[in-house]
Amino acid sequence: MHANPAHSAPMIARVEPLTRTRAVRGPFDYRLRPDQADVGVGTVLRIPFGRQTTLGVVLELASDSELAFERLAEPNAILPPGVPPDLVALAGWIAEQYCSTPARALSLVLPPPGAGRRRPALQATLTEAGAAALLGAGRLTDRQRELLRRLHSDGPVPAAALGTAALRRLQERGLVELSPLAPGGRPITPAVGRRLEGLPALTAEQRRALEAILGALGPAPPAAGRFLLHGVTGSGKTEVYLQAVQATLAAGRGAVVLVPEIALTPQTVGRFQARFGDVVAVLHSGLGRHERHEEWLRLRHGEARVCVGPRSAVFAPLADIGLIVVDEEHDPSYKHEGDPRYDARSVALRRARQHGAVLLAGSATPRPESVVALTQLHLPHRIDGRPLPPVEVLDMRGLHHPLHPRTRMALADVRADGAKAIVLLNRRGWSNFLSCRGCGRVWMCPNCEVALVLHGAQGFLSCHHCGHRRRAATRCEHCGSVAVARHGSGTESVEQELREAFGRELPVFRLDADAAAGRGRLAETLSRFESAPAGVLLGTQMVAKGHDFADVALGVVLDADQTLRFPDFRAEERTFALVTQLAGRVGRGQAAGKVLVQALAPEARSITLAARHDADAFLAQELKRRQVLGYPPYGSLIRVVCSSPDAAEADAMAARLHGLIARSGGIVLGPAPLFRLRGRSRSQLVIKCRDRLAMVRAVGVAVEQCATDAARRSVSVSVDPDPQ
Ligand code: ADP
Ligand code: ZN
Ligand code: ZN
């Protein structure tokens, strides 16, 4: 050990360099100059690293190093703002839990790149002229008068709590003074109190749920503060979140609200903004670089104390979090599909524990994992007192038309009544696949072992995995036959079907990844459907997300059991959720509604129980099944995929990993071939285990052991703990 000769204060920073290579593992020691004394945990530095320079994050300060102090390099520059220390710790946890590297995990929590330093937070004070304007009959809008009155009664208030833009206009007229807010000054009182009057009175069920949550918002044993708000669609879950956030703000703490996808949940986001104003920061992928940076800083400086956003919002840089809400907690988008393959729901639990915050997950179709891990609060009734719509399951066996005769009749009624319907088919495109009637050949993707999907309007074939496109064939390249058969239907052909059958009086609004290329289009289609007097919203599972449309009289699920045909232990859960969530969009407001579910396996448990709206029975049976099979929550799964242009190499690597991993206990299934994807053959292992973290570590060690060999054979290995 070499102590720092000149100082007794810690002048050595342990820094994790932000490189993508797995082989490099920090931290490495750097020597700080006296003028770099404000470096702390989370400071972002530009550091010399080997012959290059790179970014690094300080993990720790120290006063001695394994290396001689003089031999340590100095950082080149400090790059503010840094990462809050609690997020540095969280990144360490993620790296370990998801078999990733500290550098990759840290990249999740870095401040978004922005335009350097910014203006400090402001506070607003009423000037003499402002007071005079308030007394006299100055030209003021109602809102301006209200702002001045507030400053008159409360004294100086943080500008963000009242709306900086409005205050600036008053400042220009000399009625208000804006000055920098003292850092660490008095806690910001958000614009909460003045909006209390308009709040809906909670129902008895909502009140009971809220009281349980409020009871845990104070100092409480952590396990008491994790809730699952299990409420049927339209039972007022969002109102409970809103009032829980309000209580959190009133207690001087911040809140994080996770939603599945901003573009599909504009209503939910809008409700938070309407209720809390500028105190809300919204993070989403549509933000420009600068806006994202600004929102991040508003959170970091405490100007915004509620962060609403998709899974990455779980990393919101709030100093003191009292509540984390996970809306629609069953939604698969909470799982991140790149390295680190984190699950925002698990990260939310961890972060809640770090901050002593309450975790509040909510859904009409919660995951079995959450039912076991969280305290359930029930909202069994819809707010408007309406029953959930009756669901009829239609047997499609032996029918060759995509619409059952009863579905056609029901849609004809919707047209006759000038009403609205939602039709869900979880498959985009025109036809599922094309085959040659001459030789039976199916048009496949050249890069992936999957059939190409026909997209009708444009007449092209497309691979839904790699994006490969080609013109639709009119003759077989193999045998020359011109008899090309189209199989199955997708949202595009059903759109055509509906237009032909029902004409102009029943306009069709299509919502899928093709129709909504460009995220603005999604919200636009949703709002056009909402404001149209009549019509059909047709689309993939997007149409079943939490939309709150009044007056949808009919819901239809086409090919409801297609999700069941996937070899996935979550298939039942997905199918149940899809049917239940669609039913939840129907019969709100004035229209009574009904739901039709077309299926080839109409007696499947997930479909019959969804038709009876019996989530509790479904969960009970699902938990029993999972217990027998050792699936989550009764065991953990880890998926390992080896991929290579050469199938034999991928297989060999998977077999070798199997051998290494099996030694550390757990059940290793595979190697099993997966379909070729993007020109790479894939071989998969699935590990079932009880001790998740120990197994993640063992897998990490095994993968590391093979790393050099894998690189030489151009095999890449990905590890996915808790796969979806
Ligand atoms: P969920 O999130 O469970 O689907 P919402 O919170 O969206 O349900 O509530 C459904 C509708 O009922 C919304 O329009 C909401 O504004 C309204 N609502 C919620 N709680 C109340 C209440 N206590 N009184 C009156 N209306 C309410
Ligand atoms: Zn052919
Ligand atoms: Zn492909």
C-alpha cells in the first residue's frame, strides 16, 4: 500500500472506465489534483486510459493505492453533472444481478448528454409593483392574479412550483422578481394544495387501498411498503396513484411513476401533468437531446419531483424518493432487451428499498410473481358501477373466414347504431406467409429461419425479425408455378375485409407498428378514434393498452389463442392478459358493451377464465402449475444463447457451457436449437434454479472462462436472467 504523501485527505479516485468490452474490469485508481477536491462518488471524468481517453465514473474515493501515488494518472477533466451516488450503487447491483459489467450498467444511469451547465433553479418573489397591481385593477389574467396572490400569501416560492414561463412574463413587467434558489434551501412546496378542491371523492374501495399505502409512506418496515393494486379495468387505479403521489409530495418527498410506453399512454401521463403541473418531469424517447437533458436536471435539482416515464425512468435522478408506482405492471416492455437485460420492476423494488420508498404496482392482470411478492389491495368494481362486459367465446374450428358470422353480425349492429368497436389481432401485415401450390415451397427470410410476411398495400414481403424486405413474388423461383397461396390474415387484410363488408359508415382506424411508423402517428390515431362519433379501432396488442375511451360497445379478439401456440411458459399469462385488457376497454361510459373472442382452442383455461373475468382463479391455477414446474416465482430461469454464423460452433459452445454450468447445481436444459436469426445460428440453454444470484454468478464465471475461445470462433454468448 502506498499512502498519498502530500495529503491525508482522500486524493485517489477509483474510477470505472466506460468501455463496452467485457474484458476490461475496473475500477482503476487515478490521482486527483488539489483543484479537483470536489470530485466524489458519481463524478464523471475524462480519463487517460491506455493510449486513449475515455469517460469514467468515480465509484469510490480512497487515500491509498496498490500503486505508487506518482505512478497514477490524473483525470483530464471533470464533466458535470455527475451521477447521484445512489444510482452508482444501483448500477453496481444491476451489473451483478443481470450478469453484465459495471461499465454497461453505469451507462444506464449517466446524465443524458446535454449542453453543459445551465441556469440555477429560481425562486419567485412579489415586488412592490406586483403587490400594487394585485390591489389595484392592473391588467391581469385570472391565472396571473392567482400567481401574485399566492406569492403575496406564501412569500418566496420556487419558480418551478408555479410555472416558470408564466412567472417570466410577470417578471418582464416588473411584478415579480426571479432570483437563484439557495441550494439546499427550504423544501419546495409543490403546486399541490391549490388543486385539492377539484379531486374526485374516492370510493370506499379506493379509500381503503389509499389508506394502506399512506400507512406505509411514513417510517415502516420495508416489506410492509410493497403493494399490488389489483383492480379491474376502470376501477380507479390511476386515481389512487395520483392521490398517493400527492401525499408523497406533501410529505416533502419525490415520486417515480413508470408507465409501459408513453406513446400508448398519453392519457395517463396527461392526468399526472394536469394534476401536478411543472412538478412533473416526463422522460420519453420522443424528447430531443436538449429536452431530455433539461428534464434530467430539473429532477436532479429538485425542481421536478415527480418523474413519469417508461422503464428507464426508474433511474430518475431524484434525491429522496417516497413512492415508486409501476402502472400496468404485467406489461412486457418493462424488461430491457439489450445488455444489461434488466427488468424495471425488479429494479424499482431495489430502488424503493434504497430510498425507504413505497412500491406500488398496479394491474388488472398482475403477474403471478407480484401476487406472491407484494401485498394485494383489491379494487373489484368499476368506478361507474357498470359490470364488466359479457364475453362470448366463438369456436373457429372449421371456419375459413377470419370473421365468425356472429362477429359480422355484431359489427353490423355497431354500424347500424353509429357506435364504436375495437378489434384486436395480434399479427400485423396482410398474410402470415406465402406458399407455392406447385412445389409447396414457403417464402422464407434469407437471414432468419422464419417465413416472410406479406404486406398487402405495398405488395412486399417482410421479415418481422430482421427487417429484410423484398417484392412479393408472383411466380415461384423454384418450380416456376404462378399459383401462389396466401395463408392466414393480419391487421392489413382484416382492415380491407372490414372496409369491404361495412363501407364508409364504419371507418377503420388501424393501429400497429406499420400504420404508426413515427411515434406521433400513434397518438394521432388514438385521438382520431376517440373523437370520431363511430368507427372501428383495429390493431395489434397496442389497442388493448390502458386506453380510456368512452362508449366502446363491442370488443373483438381475433385468433385469441395464437399467443398460446408459442412455446413459452408465459403463454397462458399473456393470453389471459390480452383478452382481459381488451375487455377492459369496452363498455365504459354510456354504452353497454360486449366482447367476442374468436379462438381455435375455445376451451383453453386462459380464455375461459378471462371470459368469466376471473383473475383470481386464473392466478391460483397458474401459481399451482408453476410450482409443479419450478417456474417463477418458485424458481428462477436464466437463458443463455450462443450464436454464430456456423451452427456447429454455436452448438459446441452451448454444450461446453452446459458442462461448466451443470457443475454448480441447478437444472440445465439444452442445448436446444433456436431458429436462425439475422444470419446467425443459435443454440440455447435454459437454467432453472432456486438461488438466482448464485447461479447468475456461476453462469458469468462459465461465460468468462469461454470468452477467449468464443471470440476466436466468432460465437457470441448472451445471458438473460429472468427472460420474458
Ligand atoms: P383504471 O386506472 O383502474 O383503469 P381510472 O383511474 O382510469 O381506472 O378510472 C376510470 C375512470 O373513472 C376515469 O375516467 C377516472 O377519472 C374516473 N374516476 C376514478 N376514480 C373516481 C372517483 N373516485 N370518482 C369519480 N370518478 C373517478
Ligand atoms: Zn414452386
Ligand atoms: Zn429475417
